[in-house]
Amino acid sequence: MTHSELLSYCLQKKGSYEDHPFGDNCTAVKVKKRIFAQLFMLKGTPMLTFNGDIPTGEFYRTMFPDDVKRGYHCPPVQQPYFNTVNLSGSVPDEELLRMIDGSYKYVVSKLTKKAREELMNDK
């Protein structure tokens, strides 16, 4: 999938929006001010960073060892919660969509109860 296709998919999530907190070279997709996906180029290679729980991250790094790495741009304490995917690699589109879905659900689950309720009540 292309960056634009993945971005479109991310932006279909309830309450999601595009932001550029790290500059024009990285598109962050957020829900309630929290990032659940980042799309960027690294040395000419399209990349996706998503977050989630530690076991899920380990699963994807084991399943796709050449194309899924710990979040390269994150501080070491956050790295187990973030994974960076080489979009030019062997990860099937269906798995990329599952990663995004899981990241969105994970981030929403970490929101306050009030923020989750606001999100569910947004039209």
C-alpha cells in the first residue's frame, strides 16, 4: 500500500486527524491529540510507525524480522511500544491494516474515560 492509501485508511478512523508535529517530512495521525500512526520516508524508503502493547510489538517483529523493527526514532524507554515498518518489504497489506487498527484501538484504550466518551459521542 502507498503512503496516501495508508493515510486515507487512518483518517477513516473516528476522530482521527493529520498533524505534522515533527515537520513536513513526517505525517502523524492522531486521535484526541495522541499519535496512533506516523508515515514518513527514511533514506528514500516509505515507513510506518505504529504503537501498541509489548507482546503485539514482539509478535510483529518476530513475524517480519526484516521489515518490522522497534521504533527507531523513539527514546529507548518507549521503543517496546512502537514499531517501525518498512513499507517496501514483505508485510502484506492486510497486516498493515491490522497494525493500524490495533494501534488505533490501543491509543483509544489509553485515553481518559471522558475523552473516550467524547470520541464515541462525536459525529
